[in-house]
Amino acid sequence: MKINIYIIDKKSKDNLYAPLIEHYKKISKPFAKVEIFEIFTKDISKAHEISTEASQKSYTIALNKYLSNGYNVALDPSSKEVDSYIFSDLFKDRGVVNLFIGGAFGFERGFLNKCNKTISFGKITMSHKLTKVVLMEQIFRGLTILNNHPYHK
């Protein structure tokens, strides 16, 4: 199984969260290969200075090409909240799962409609860096649930 995380975020040399992210990638390896792709283009940067709509459109343009292969799931705060067991079902019997995290202005409705599923981790707002850590932990937890590993108990 392969899990791809596509996130609208600037690449950074993060010394605080990076070790945790690498930890979860490493312990997930027996179950799945997890990769994170940080995407931030000049068009996204320019759109942020224009409007919410322009920003959302720039995210769609940047992420559209990653929708073609696999089961596509967008994290969207206005979508249905999921617990760890429901989250684990996203990986059940799938070869490739693509998880999408939008930019500061969220996703266009059109992008969300192209995804197989949209989910929410709740109504709180987290930084993108912290969201990556929470997502990585939930991915590992979900994989252990599916594989009857004791971590999730």
C-alpha cells in the first residue's frame, strides 16, 4: 500500500515537527509507504495576495494532477468528522490513497467534488506543520487498526 499526502505548504527546514513525522513514516513502513509532498507555487503565492477565490483556484490547479491515481481524500473542516476507526477504513483494500490538505483558504467545492471522500479532524484550526504530525499519527493508528496491532488500544 502507498499513502501520499499532498499539502499546500512551503517546504521548510522544520526542526520541531520533522523528527515526529519521520518517526511515524518509519514505524508505518511494515504496513504502507507514506510520502509527503509539499506544494507551493509562484501562482499560489500571487493568488494569496488577490482573494480567497483566487487562492482556492490556485490550489486546485496545483493539486488536480494528483487526483488521477488512487483513492482521493480531502481534509476539509466543513466535512463530516471521523474517528480513528472510520479513518482506518479509508485504507482498507486500497493500493494507493492520496490525502489532500489545502492551503490557508481551504478548497474549492469543485476540487472537493472530484475527491472520493472528504473528512474533517474537527472544527479546530491547526498549523499545517501540526496537521502533518496529527495526520501521520492517525495514518499509523489506522494502519494498526486494520492489521490488529496493539498500538491503537
